[in-house]
Amino acid sequence: MYAIIGAGPMGLCTARQLHKHGIDFVGFEQHCDVGGLWDIDNPHSTMYDSAHLISSKGTTQFSEFPMRDEVAPYPHHSEMRRYFRDYAAHFGLYAHYQFNTRVVDIQRLNKGWKLISEQHGVQREWHVDGVLIANGTLHTANQPALPGNFSGELMHSSAYRSAAVFDGKRVLVIGCGNSACDIAVDAVHRAASVDLSVRRGYYFLPKFALGRPIDTLGGAIKLPRPLKQWVDGLLVRALVGKPSQYGLPDPDYKLYESHPVMNSLVLHYLGHGDIKARRDVAKVDGLQVTFSDGEQAEYDLILQGTGYTLNYPFIDRAHLNWPSQAGAPQLYLNVFHPEYDNLFMMGMVEASGLGWQGRDEQAELVALVIRQQQQGSVAARDFRRLVQARSAQRLDGGYSYLKLERMAYYVHKDSYRASVKQHIAELQQNLPPLNSTTAQENHDACRQS
């Protein structure tokens, strides 16, 4: 039996693939329902009232379970919660999960792993053949200390829920990622003033172009990487202009070498003076903030939209092939451990346009690897040797990604999916079909749902 940690999008598609391939498993979810961070009622969710999907539904959804036609191109988080609950019910996944259950410890055994779970204060020990970690990458706040002491209200975007917190206040948002920009736009309608502190340049993309979600345009003709960066860069400039035209620094790197910001509303409000661009914070003293260009201002509330850090508190970092100087575990395809053939990191991957379908393909590959291992096949041994040889390989498609912690597990979508699909095709060869009993159980589970 295998253990899946988490019932968010990655945990669910992992459960779906193990179920589909007849692999026995148990899932652990510390909330009372599925959906992970997309369930705003989950105490561990980092969702906020106004949050929507930043990629369009067509490029994000699971191909075998499309979103309903009436769902908007960029769905609200409540629609996403409904989508994942419907997905879990349709594929009969609820029965496989231990809900309200937290994994507190995982220890290596001579064969397999010992897992300690806790439910309502009661601990239980499990011995499992393998562990699939799918607890997500966006739940532990990265909140660096400010250079000084702030006497006002300080919060991280992970704690933000409603724009009511900004009522009548002078607000400084630090950071310029997707959440920081969304929240700055929220604050415009409630705050006395809104400033946005930005340390480096970003590329901004509108969500729509020519009446269509922008991530559905292009791609029909595959361009060489340098040409694609140049052509798409010209398109972005034609659509929204240069960030410096709005008071922000221009990027000193090429398009796609860091994750772009899917938000043109923040530029709209910068252009109208409703948001004021500021440089990096140099000093904080009481309510006063001094910026790197020498300008100063006072604030009642500082919100740090400074992202998240990878965190797997239930397992020793030494088990993850995670050197202290590395921003993320060093795993082949961000999944496969060079030493352990029964420990899998699910969903520790980011790429522009990868969507949940790309992650579902990752889960299918893991399921096929497990099936081949169970058969003791030559294909399983060959794949293990490949993992050991390529654990340090990064499928970056030739892009020079910025040396940032949040980019440490970023990959090039097309290169990544092509490699995963190639391995899937290889591992499907000479694989015995599922026995009729398991296949019938899977069929019955779908019918009952």
C-alpha cells in the first residue's frame, strides 16, 4: 500500500492515477474535504475573497474532466473548490482518504516507510510501501524581516482574506507577484492610499487579448526560443507598454526567464495614480518607511506579498536529496529520488502553462513506474538507472531562469511534458493489463459516483 499526502489538485490526480492503475493506496488530508488551498474554508488555505484562477480554464483543467461550459474563462476560487469536489466524487476518491488527519512524521525503514498520522489528537502508525508527497508548494509564507521596526499592522499575503482590512488605511504592498498585484488592486477600493514596493522588474500580461484568454493564443507555430522571446516580448509591449511607463522598473532579463504577472489592472491603477510605485524598502522606523531611492512615506499597514517557501515538516530534509544551498530538492523531473525508488515528490513543479493536465501526466508516469516496479520488470530497472544518472538535470528548455528560490523548481513546459510523455510511452510497453477484478472495481467506483 502507498500513502498520498494531501487532497489538493495534485493529491487528487495522483489518487486518480493510482486508482486507475489498480495500485492500493491511502490518502491523508488535514482538512475535512478535498481542494487544498482552493477551499477557502480550509484553515490552511492561503486563498482570499477576490481570488481567481490566473490561467484560463481551458489550459488548466484535467482533460478527462473538463470544467462546465458555464464556468467563466478565469474561474473564481469557489468554482475551483466545486470543481475539485466534483472530480473527487466522480472518480470515487473520497473513500480512499483519511480526512481531518495530519501526517506528523515519516521515517525510513529497511523496506518501505513508517508514517505517523494524527486524527483528533490520536496518533496511528502506518507501514507503507511508498510515499507520494503532494501537500503543495504555496502554504508556508516566505516573510523576510523588515529592515527596522514597524509600529503599524504587518501581515503576509497568506493571511489576507478581505479588502475590509484596508478600510481608511495607508497601505504599502511589498512584492509584485500575482497575489501582491491582486491584493493591491483590492486595496484601491478601500484604502486611503496604496503604494506598491518593487525590488526588480516584471513582465505584465493582460488576461485577455482579442477577446480570448491570452494563454490560448499562439503556440500553433513552434518558434526557436530566442525568436519566441523576441516576438512575444514585442506583443507584450504592444499590449501593455513598458513597466517604466507606469513608474515600475523594467525587467533586466528576457521574457519567460521568470514567471510573468497575469494582471493588467495593476497597471491601470498605476496609470491613474490610484496606486503609487515605490522602490525597495531600505529602512523602517515606526510608521515611516524609507525606500532605496531616498523617498519616504508613512503607512498604517504593510502587506508582504513575498511568496512562499517549500516546506515538508513531516520528513527529514536529508531524505529529500535537498542540499542546504539548493532552493529545492534535487530530483529527476522534480519527482524521482536518486536513492529511494519509493519516495515521490508530486507537484513540486512550476511552468508557465503547465496546468493540472501537465501534473496529471506526472502522476500517470509515477503510477506506471510503480506498476513496473511491482512486476520487477527490466523497464523498472532501466528507469531507476536513468533517474540516478539524471537527478541533477533540469528541463529548462534553454531558458536562463532567474536565480531565485521560487524559480528553483521551475521548468520549461514543452520540454517537461515531452519528457514525461516519452517515459509514459516507454513504460506502457509490455505492461500486463490490470486483472479483471481491479478493473471492475475501478469501473464500479466511477459508476457509483
